[in-house]
Amino acid sequence: MALESEPQTQLVPSARLSFDDFQIAITSFLKQTARRMPWTYSRAGQTPQGYLSLTELKHSQNAPLQPPPQATLVDKLDSVSKEDQLLLDDLVEHFEEIPDNEEADHEAEAREDMSQKVSQDFLSVCYHVVFSPSYQVPVLYFNAYRPDGTAISLEEIYESLVPEDWRSSIRNAGLNGGISQQDHPVLSIPYFYMHPCETVSLLETIFKNTTSTRQSSLLDSYILTWLSFTGQAIGLTIPSDIVASASV
């Protein structure tokens, strides 16, 4: 009687990286994004540890919307006769010929005020990807600054960068939420970061459903795959065509 062979189970590739693996992964990432996203890799001093960096201007999600323009008198009229339209045209030509320096000054001031208000609605966000030797995965660090250079608080991070549908789940993740603050591992200044405790389980779930189990192939798309999920939580998006072209 022949023994039935047991079905072979496919081993799930590990999502944990060595520092050398991380270097391979970021090299592939920089090539994949070179034409669309200005990521760079930097080092500080003589330390071997470096970080990927990208700075983007982001519109604050809690910025008030500008009120719609007021309707003019002509907009409010349901219909205008030909005779009335001729009179209106004559009036428009007449008033256009009259110089109105005061009105011009008011318009210039209004444009300047609007420009200042719009600029205050934008944040300069610095995203850094740093390798964590303890978790053996990349970690996303970030800070956001107003136009005057002041950094925004954790509460403002949630209100300005985190999508509304995600805020509750990220706030309640773990003991202290999914976003914390600590000294940047390379720059040694305070930065916010996405906690990496779920990175391995997330990526191994993704790897389980991939067709390739070759470690080199997984490393090629590692940063793109991870960042396309993690980055969404704080307003960082990877163009879908880049992700699709590098999918394993």
C-alpha cells in the first residue's frame, strides 16, 4: 500500500532584515522612484547608518475651506432683456474708464492676505526611513513644519496628516498609540515615528500571498511594499504605477 505524500506547505519568507539586506532594499527603492519622487540617501558623520529622506509640501487636512465667492447682481438676475443688457454693457465700459486707485489697493491687499492664508495652510513634511537593528525592519520617521519653521505637535500631526478614517485606530494602537516621538537614530534630534511593532506581521502576510519566494526579489520590492502601506497613515503616498511595476 503506497503511502500518501503529505502536501508541502510553502514557507513564508521572513520580513526581518539584516543591515546589508536594508542597503540592498534601499538601493532598489532609489532606482524605482528616481523619476517620480526625489528620495535621497544621507549619512551623518562617519557612522555607517544612514537614512532615506524626502520632503514634501502637504495641505493641512484641518485647514478651513475658503468661502465661495459672493454672487454679483448680474448673477442674481434670472433674465436680462436686450435693452437692459445694452445699458449694462455701457455702464461697464464707463466704469472701466474711471481710474480707481483705492479699489486697486484694496484688491492688492486682499490678494496678499489670501496668499498668506493659503501659505499657512501648507506644511513642510520631512520623511525619513531608518533601519532599526532591534526590530530588524525599516522605521518611518517624520516631522512637519509650518511656513515660519515651527514644528507642529503630535495632536496637530493627527489632525493635519493622518486621514480621518485612520485616526482612531492609530491613536488606540498599542499602549501609547501608533505614533510616538523620540530622538532620530542618526540625527539625534526629536522626530515622530510610526511604531514598527506590526511591520513583520504585516509584510509576512503580504509575502505569503506573493508568487515569488526568492529573497532577492522580495528585497527589490521591500521598501516600496512596506512604504505603500505605512506611508498612507501620515499622508505619504507612493504612485500606484511605481508599486505595480515593482510588485513581486
